[in-house]
Amino acid sequence: MSENSRMARYHSDEEPEPQQQAAPQPAGTYQRRPALARWVAFLILLLTVSAGLKLTVFNATYTAGVVSRSSAGEKIINHVNDDLQNLGVSGAPVTASIMQPYLEVGVAQLYGQTADVTVDTTELATAISTQAQTMGVTATSGMTTAIAKQAKKRAKAAFNTTAMSQAAVQVQRAQKIDFWVLLATVLLLIVTFFYAMSVHHIFASLGAGLTLGGLLTGAVGIGGYFLLPYLITSTSRLTANLLTTIGRSGFGVVIFAGVAEIVVGLVVMLGHRTFRKE
């Protein structure tokens, strides 16, 4: 009994063994934040689609270029060349590039913009003058002015039909929605950037966000490209086809941007991983 007591006192004098605790992580240790990367990907999707559509579908200059290469634009160009032939200059000197500024005047009506703008007639006058010289005809300034007015008139008339006026209401509504989505996305991106900077997670979130955002953007672009004809409602087949052509051209740009974002995102992810290991 006394021996047990002595052993108990002996062990009671020993210091208890310290419990093993997890070593504290040093400050600034990298931590994965997949939720932040997914949020960035969602913002990248909204930014790419809204900015892409604003620069293409809702841009009168870009849209006029698309229209000038479409069947509807070809009809207008043929009418202007017919007007020119009636004045004695044949050979169809008015091309799509020459007609584009005049088509832009008509396209502006889709977006509720003023159609009474001055168009530079230098390129048109040069084309008419060159063609007239090959035919031995004198192209006067009055002839050029008359054709320029006729081209502008025909472009405005093509976008001043009942079907086009009805489509303009839908286009302007979509344009406003696109603007507010773009504005909200930019503000959210600014807030997200400062948050990512505060947690030292900028490049990791940017690389993963760009890659995933590019995949989502490409998927949305492909879906919009094929579903657009079913979403456009118009009483005129010509108007529906024209709007489909314009919209598909814009979604084509969005798809290309999505692919570019995937490539850039993979490069950023690779670079971030390499520098983090070093």
C-alpha cells in the first residue's frame, strides 16, 4: 500500500505530457475559395454577353455593316444602282461598303436614334466619278447629291415599315435591359475585385473565373445562336430574317470571346500555380 502511494506521488510530480496540437498556419497561407471563383465566372458571363451585344447587336455602325452584307441590304444597294443607271451610269458602282453609312441612318431608327444625320458622300462621289469616266459620261455634283439623297431615303424607308417599327419596340426594350445588366455587372466586378484583393486571392479567382466563365459564355452564345429564330416574333418574314442575321452575328462574337476567355483563364491558372509553388 505504501509502495503504491510512493508511486502515485512520483507520477504526480511529473509534468503532464503536452497534447499535440495542430501547428498554426502562418499568416497569408493560400486557401482555395471555389465559391469566389464561381462568382467571378458568373460575372464574367454577364459582362461578356452584355458588353458583346452592346458592341454588336445594339451598335448602329456594326449592325449597318451586317445589313449591308445581307439579302435585305443587297436589295437596297441594287435599287440605288438602278437609280444611278437611270441617270446614265451603269455597272453597279455602289457596293456594300459604300452603302453602309447610309444604311446606318436607317438602322438608327431601330434604336430610337435620330435618322437626320449628315453622311459623308466622298466615297460615293469617287465611285460614281470613276465609273462614269470608264463609260465616257460626266458625273456632275448634282448627280452625286441626287444619288446620295436617294440612298439615304431608301435606307430610311427600309427600316420604316410597320413590321420594323414593331420590332424596334422589342429591340429598344432589350437594349435597355442589356445596358442595366452591363452597369450592374461592372459595379459588382469592382466590389468583387477589392474583396479578392483583401483575401489575396486575385489571380486564382481570375484564372478559374475566366475559364469557367468562358465555358458558360460559349454555351450561352451557342444556345442564343440556334434559339434566336424561335425567339424573334415578327409579322414580316423579311424583318425576322434580318433580325436573326444581326443577332446571330452578335452571338458569334460572344462565342469567340468565350473561347478567348478560356484560353486566357488557363494561362492565368497555370502561371498562378507555377509562381505559387516557387
